[in-house]
Amino acid sequence: TTQWNSDGLIVGPLTNHYETQCFSTHLTTFASGFRVLPEPINWKYVFANADFTRNKTIYLTIICVCVIYIILILFSRYKDKKDIEKLGVTPLPDNHKSDKYFYQIIVFTGQRKYAGTKSKVHFVLSGDSDTTHVRTFADPHRQIFQRGGIDAFIMAVP
């Protein structure tokens, strides 16, 4: 069990604040110990001595940590806005309103160095029944085919 059981144990006369003397009438495992509680904080003293000239290191550390934290928040927000720009599906610029069938094309660009491109990418989609004319991947609002990017397009066909 995990509870203290004192059956057969007698505290000896040499017990003090640093050591415990135990006498046992049986051969089992036993132990004792104590915990030193921390001193209570004197808040009046703390606030009376909290001026900047006596605690420059502490105040400068807190200020530096707060400044770094604010910079990281601003940088994270900037990166989040950039990521939001990358979201969404882009219709191809040469889609026609009269087209009846729609296909989603997802392009995954690799992570390797120089995997992205700024080139205009054209393609021809062919199937069993028909072939499309030359189509162009384009997005007027964001850069596409960047390294590590995922670009989604909607292609409409008759």
C-alpha cells in the first residue's frame, strides 16, 4: 500500500530535526522523511524595495522578454496574413460561363531548393473522349508554384 503504516515501529530517543531513529519489530521496508517548507514572502518588503535602481537586471530582463514577445506576435500575425493569401481555389482565367463541367486541379510544389517557379505554366488535359485546348495556370492575386506550396485551381470545360 502507499499509506504509512506504523505497526511495529517505534521512534527512538535520538530522533531530531535532521535524523530519525526507528526501531522495528518486523523485517519490512520502512522510511521516514520531512519537508522543509519555504519561508513566507514578506510582500511589504518586496514592494518597498522594488525600485528600478536596485533591481535593474530583473526589470531589464522582463522588458526584453516582453519586447521579444511583442515582436514574435507581430511576426506571427504577418506570417498568418501571408498564409491566408495562399488559401482558396482559383478559377482558371480562360474558363467560360457556358462550360458545364468543372474539375479541381491541385498542384503540389516540392520542398527542394529551387523547386518553385515564376514561369507561366501551360497544360493540355486529355481524356478518352476529348482533349482541352492549351490552358494556363494563373492567379492575379498571388504568386503561384512557390517552393513547398499547394495551389488549387478550378478548370471549366464544355
